[in-house]
Amino acid sequence: MLAREEYIEQAYFFRRLRERMHEGTSTQDLLAAIRQELLSTTMLPHAVSFMADELRHTGGFATAMARLPHYFTPFQTFLISEAERAEGRFDFQIALEILEREAEYRAGEVSVQGIFLYQFESLCRNRLGYDRGLEAIAADPIFDDNWRQWIDTFRRQVGLVDICDMIYVRSELYRKMRPNPDEPEKPVLFGEKEGRIALANRRKDPLYLFSALQRHLGYPAVPRPKPEDTQRHILPLLQQRVERLEQRLRLLEEEMRGGINLAKFYVQKQEEAQKK
């Protein structure tokens, strides 16, 4: 785990990079400019310099982040690698926004449960691979051995067992309401509130579970792709249609005055032929 100021600078870096990518500046120049804005007392400026060097050689960020496992988590590297895949459909802007919100959450009152559910929801909403994604989540240093063992079991059972059931049986609520007291007790990973919300959302869409956890426990919400603004195309289309109507009106006026003078079109073609 990094210091709080590192996560604050990470959130700022991902946000500034996402906002300024539409300015028409090269990514290398953006990295150089944003690096000057970062606190020199943190390790992020050195990481950004290494990312800029790797970008010149490989054309991407993921390889640089993979070579800095002491600073970037495997889940961060996994998101960027999925966004940089040429055959993939994962938007790079959404990946940066996911990393930005995660860093903001880590800089505040972070919980292990919140990090896992936020990262898993990111996989669900963007249809990323569960196998490789959960493997990257389990390698996060915020999780201890009990969490890693459970995430490995979760990775094998996802899609077969309801996620609400898997959360409920490892919650404090289930420990209090165990039907069989002689059953060997497993480590509790979720609190009573998480267990109660999971119990209320059994056999439902998992997105309802994530939404309820965000409402009641303040877990961060995963950003969603914004629908394309079709209104911005309307004005150019209207302008083209108005120009065509004006041309037709001029032709009609000429025809009503005595006919369309086609000589000017022939003269123009003759002049072009003479120039050639």
C-alpha cells in the first residue's frame, strides 16, 4: 500500500490525462506537461517519466506499469492493457476514469470490501475477462491470504453460483444466523450490512447489488460509457440542406425569368480545358 499523497496524485494524473487527450497534443507531450504539475515529493513523477520512455519504445503504457509492480497494482495494469488491445472494445477514457475514482477512494476512508466490489463491478460493466481480471484483483496488496483464497474460489465459481450467496455466506450476518453451529467457521470477510444487502438481492441482477452497496455504504460507483451526442451533427446537416435549397431556388428564379443560362457552365469547362 502506498501513502495517501500518492493516491491523491494518481487521481489527479489520471484525470488530467483523460481531460487533455482531446486537445490534439501528442501523448508524450501531455505526459511531460502533467509531470511538471505533480508533487516532486511523491514517486509518481518518476513513474510518469518511465511511462513516457516506454511509450516511445512500445507505443503503450501497460508494459511500463507491469514493470513497476511496487507502485501500480496488477488491476491497474490489467485495465490499461485491456484498453490498449487493438482488437478490444474497452474505451481508454473509461479505463482512466475507473483508475481515477479508485485512487480517490483509496485516498479516503478505504475498505477492503469496497475495493473488491468496485474492481469486480468494473469487470462486469465493461465485459472484461473474469479469469484474468480476478487474478489481477487477487494480487492487490490490500488483500490478505484469507481474501486471496476466497477470490481464487470466487474466480472458479463465478457464473455458477450467485454472487450474493457467496458474499452472504462469508458475512458477519451469516455467522450470527448459521443454521448449523457445528459447521466449521470460515474467516468473515464482509460485515453485517454487506451480508444483509446481499441477502436482499439474491436471484437478482448483480448490478442491483452494486447499486445498493453504493447507496447504503458509500462505495464508489463505476463510471459508465456516455452515449454519443447526436445533436452536434444536426447543425452541419441543416446547413448543407439550406445551401442545397438556396441553389434550387436560384435555378427556379432563372428559369422563370426566361430559362437557365447554361453558357456559364460551358465557358468554365472550356477555360479549364485550355489551362490543361
